[in-house]
Amino acid sequence: MDARLTPEQTELQRAARQLARDLAPTTVVDLEDTTRAKRLAVAVADAGWLELRSDAGDGAPLAGGVEAAIVADALGGAVADVTFTGPVLAADLARRAGVSTSSPAVVAFAPSLAEVAAAAGPATTTSAYAVDDGNIDSVLVLTADDRPRLATIALDGATPAAPGATDLTRSVRVIPAGVSVQPADGRTLTPDDLTAWRALGLALTSADLVGIMRGVLDVTVAYATERRQFGVPVGSFQAVQHLLAEAHCFMEGSRSVAVHASWAVDNLPADEALAAGRVAKAYCVRAARTVCETAIQVHGGIGNTWECLAHVYLRRSLLSTQWFGDDGAQLHALETERLGVTGAIPVRSERLLDELAHGERASGAI
């Protein structure tokens, strides 16, 4: 693949980052400015970014995975409190099922946030979560049978997740069990449809994590340049420089695998695209965790306070980490698929994956 952006993609990146800089929060207090948030939501909708993966009329999406990832990266870099990934994922799934939606929708996920919620019969049997839903009232779920189709439910009975328990920039609503389900007119989703859609989800959450790393590093470098100790900027200290240089390397490595994952969505077979997405997600999750922790550390004492924007980036990264599965889930799936088994993997490999997923970072490795 050619990792260079086309002129059109470069212009999209410039426009998305500029819009995010102009309207996204720059302080924690800005998160309470509803007027600003509404202007941001209107600007994103007017730009047509929520329809990037909608049907172009011939069954193909209006834009590729790379374009969608560019916007996700830009919004993540500014911790923009606007819904984007949720509606884009719903539009892509509806396109694959041949379902037309009159208004933006989101997809409901199981409590783990790794899989789409399934409905059996006329109502949901377990609770589900609508992620990055904004004020959207239409939610998509899958029917729980051998031939899955899309179904819709209303969010009238949904309640917000506990305040402060999740991302401060994207909403999560809980859909209780027993909510009525309305089957949608559309075709059966094939395994390849769902595999390619999951690949898109992994690519977008990875792109969001890359943006988060870029944004929190920009904030941290600016702080290290301005904050003075012993008469000099703290950024002049070699220990701080090493931390920030290492974090920058993690961010650049993540960007490379995330770009490949977004390109793979539309250019590789579904199973290969999914594998690329899993690799990107596993790498980006670990890198983002390290970069966000580094940002808080470089901020010193203020980094642990509510007023410091670093924790907003960290909270956003935690939601993107869990969405479609964290690094441990991706590594486990990759190893399982490599071995060609569907159940438990060998003890040796399982132990290795557990160490990779939960072990401490050593010798500068993620």
C-alpha cells in the first residue's frame, strides 16, 4: 500500500483538524459549554462526515476507511465532544444489510462492548450499550439466529451511564432488557459482512487512539515548554525529553499500523482486513496507555487534578480501548486464528498472551 495521503485526503485532514481546533474543548470547563458543543455537532453533520460510510447508490460506501479514519483521528486529537464513530459504524452496517435509515443511528453493543448486541424474539433479553450516540434515538441490533439481520430499537427507555464512569466526550447509554425490537427490512448479513464491519470498527477506534496520543502529546509538550523549575523550562531536563521522545515514537508507530488497518477495510479480503485491524488495535491500545500515563507524569502534580486536560484524553482512550475489544482480546483472537482453533488455546500460548496483555512494560517495549 501507498501510505501517502492523496491531495483530497490531505485537504480532508486539514479541514477536520481545523474544525476540531476551533470548536473542541480546550479546557475541562469547556465541556460544560452546551452552545459550543451544539455548534460542533452541527458543523460535523453539515460537513457530511456522519455519512462517509453510507451507500453511494451502488452498494459501495461514499468514502473509504482511510477517509473515515482521518476524521476519527482529528476528533480524537482534540478530544472533540461530538458523536462520529457511532453513526459511521451504524451507516456502514446498514449499507451492508441494505437497510435505509432516515436519520443517523448507532449500534448497540453487548456489555463487554466487544460484540454487537443480539435480540431474540420481540424484545432484548439482556442489557446493551449505545456508544457514542449523542442525541440519536435509533439503535441497531442483530437478530440472534443463524441468519442474522438488522433490527431497530428506540432509546426512549435508555439511561445514561454513571457520571464520570466513562469517557467525558462521548456518551454511553444503557438499554435495559425487555425493550421492544422492530425487525428492519434488509438482507441477511453474511460472515464476511460482519467481519469487514468489525475491521472498520477496529480501524476507527485505533485511529481515535492515534489522535488521542497526538493531542495529549501536543498539550504536554506545550506545558513542558512553559512550566519552569529551577529557573528553566522542565522540558529542558533530559529525563523529561526522554519520556516525551519515547511517547512520540509510540505515537508514530501506532499511526503506521492504524493507517494500514483503515486502508485494509476496503482493499483486502475481510479476514485479512480484520487481522490488520486486530494488530493495529493491540498496538495502539498499549501505546496510548503509555503515552497518556507519560503525559500525566510530565504534568507533575497538576496532572492528577480535575483541571488538567490530560485526564480527559486518558478517559477517552479507555473507552476506545474497550470498544471492539482491548489488546488482550485482539492478541487472543490473533493467536486463536493463527492456530486454527475455536476453543481454548494451548496453555503455553495462553500464558504468553496473558503476559503480553497484562504484564508491565519492560525494556522500552510496549
